[in-house]
Amino acid sequence: MKPESGHCLCGRTRYKFDPEAARDPRFCHCEACRRAISAPVAALFSLPDSAWRWAGDPPQRYDAPDGSVHSFCRTCGSPLAIARRPGETAFHIASLDDPEHLAPERHAFFDEKPGWLRLSDGLPGQSAD
């Protein structure tokens, strides 16, 4: 069974989605993602905007200088989503209620990863996205 919902650390901000619409589960190494979550890599999946909705408390929104929109819980600060492309939003896999069934299948922006991060998962890596 694929996941169909996710939430922040405190559980106040939630999202629901059509699990059949989930696509492109990936590890992202770009500087924007790393800084947004203060971690060396982000695990994301994408959804068309027509396939998901917020539930519970609405998130806080940050309009980044690069044009992306970051959504996070107003209470606990957990990052939940990034909108970079029109009509599509990327969600953090770790925020899923059941993240076990949506494993990353590739690496994006692999050339931007920190040099000290060693990976040997065998997934395809890409230098641009």
C-alpha cells in the first residue's frame, strides 16, 4: 500500500494526496534543499498540484529569492514541501505517515553534494535537474 498522507513533527500541519500521482522519488543534493532543511541531502517526491491538499493547520510559506516556495509548519518548523515548477510541488519523503513505500530512485544535483558525503547506494546520479 502506498502512502497517502504526511505531517510535520507536531502533527498540526498535514497533507493528503492521491498515491497514484506520486512521482520521481529522489535524493536532492542542491544547495537550496540542503539549506532549507539543514542536512546534506533531501529526499523528495513530486505531485501535480491537482493531486494533493493541505489538511489541519495551514503551513507557513517562504518565498525564496530563487522563485521557489517553501512550506513548513507554523508551530514546529518542520519543512514539508517545495514548489519550484508551475503546477507541481515536491514533498519531503520523511514527512510521510508511511515513508517505507516511496524510496528514492535517483540522485538529483549530485555535483552539488558536500565532498565529504560518501554514498554507495547504486542509484543513478545526475549533475543537473
